Amino acid sequence: MIRIDDGRSREEWDGFVAARPEANFLQSWDFYEFHAARGKQIVRRLVRRDGQIVGAYAGVVETAKRGTYLAIAGGPLCDYGDQKLLTEIFADIKKAGERHQCVFVRVRPQEPLNDHSLATMQKLGLIPAPMYLSVEYAGILDLTRSRDEILAGASQRFRRKLRKAEKLDIEVDVSDDDEAIREFCRLEKLHAKRQEYIAFSDAFLRKQFEAFRKGGEVLIYTAKYEGETLAQNFMIFYGAEASYHYGVSSELGTKYSAAPLLHLAAMDEARRRGCVRYNLWGIVGREETSHRFYGVSEFKRSFGCEELRYIPAHDLVLRPAKYQITKIVENLRKKYRHV
């Protein structure tokens, strides 16, 4: 017998989610504590079969002029080969969306993209979403390989940058204190101005940092040269995966190629914590040269990463007439943002 109820215990929730080999922080307890701290309504549901937890999904209710929707990034987590289980879970997801008066529910499962997974989404009554939800195409490094093995698989360009940084005696600091996130917020504004994107607010970054700090899941890596901050990485460690969540740099940091040092240091920490994957997060196709993330994608590829495509975002439509407005608005936004 399958029973689905609210997840109310951090220990029970993370005990199941963190043990899933495919999971990362997107379905962690603390990620939704962050959303709750932002004043968002959240949903956490645990799926039990004969008393044993066999699935979970967490989502956040997003309000927008085009319509309220429930976003479930990196979930639900369960056996996607069990059609009965999936049917029960998505029926519960539909009810959750209806309870929160959503126009649609958007999911981006933590499952690889293939013909079977797409057919599964179709059988469940979902349609491809006009806009992405979290990372759908990621660069992954296998942390069961040693540092030397990873460097051997990296590009010559990457190794040259690393040697250049090492010769400068760039200092790498690691911290989860308030000063680290203050400096990250400062540098992110400068980085956003230089790269011409809209920076996150200080409150957004601080609340996220504070939520993950409570569980000991976040560290900020800082590269410094002669007392000046060159670059910083905002790293999250959860379950089997270490995630390069955000990265910022100064002009001098780009010149001195500080970023490789930060990543190698974070990989060492990830191995100490038992992580087996290092997720460099979003990349775009080699052919997408006009995409605004093309340059950073090529940098991530220089690590020699495996390219993993997840099932892209799909929508469960609850109010078809209002959903048509969403499709129009999001298609226009996608074109304008070059994403």
C-alpha cells in the first residue's frame, strides 16, 4: 500500500534523499528552508510503501503575473521504472498544485534524457516546458578518480592556466563565516556588471548561504593575491555530489587564472566528505556559440568533464487557458535572454 504525507523530519527527509545516488541539493531539506526564509510556500512530500520510504519530492510555489506555479527541481526522487509508483506520485503532485491554486506544475526530474524517459513523461500527462527549470545539461567530474587522473583528462589550456596560477603563489582560503559571504556579495555585483547580467540580491545569497551553513553543507573558496580577492566559488556538498553553485571573479582573477585552484581545492574537500561526483553545473552545446553561457561552458569543458543531459523541464497543466499566457510570455523571454 502506498501512502504519501508531508515530510516533517529533517533526519527522515535527508536520510532518504541524500542516500539517493542521483540526488543533489535541489531536493535537500535545507534548500527548502532557504525558500521558506524568502517567504515562499513550500511543499515536502514523502512516499511510503508498506511503511518504507520509496520516494520524495519537494517544491516551491512561485508567484508570477503570468500565473502561480509549483516548481519541483531535481525531483521527484523515486524508481522511475515503477509505473504504479510514478502514477501515484504525480497524482499527488497534481493535488498539491491544485491546493496552491497553480496554473501548472513544472518538474525537472533528476533522470537522464533518453527516449524512454521522455515517453514516461508523456504517459504521465506532462508536456515539454517552454522554459528551463534549474540545470538541464551539466558537466560532471568523477571524483573516484585522483587529482592527477582528472588533470590528465583536462585540456592543455586548463593545465596551462593552473601552472600559471601556481607560479604566482595565489592563496586559497576556505570559510563559512559571515565575512566570506559579504565578500562574495560584493564581488558578485562587480562580476555581474562586467558580464552584463542581473546580480542576485545580497538577501538572496545570504539566506541561501545561511540555510546550507546550518547543515554544514556550504563553503566559500576564495583566491587571493597580495591581499586582493581574485575569485570565489560558492560550493554545496550534499549526499554523493559536490556542486559548483556560483562562481565570481574580478578582472585580475581572470587575468591570473585563479579559478582552477579553487576547483581543485573543492574537489579535495568533496572526496574527504565522501562525494563521488563534482557537478560543474550548466553547460550549453558546442554549437550554441551565440548563447550567453557559451564561454563559461567551454571553460567547464576544459576540465574534461562528462556531459550529462537530464530530462528537460516538463509541465503538468492544471488551467489550460491561463497556461497559454505562460507559453507566450516564456517563449518571448527565452528569445530575448538568448537562453
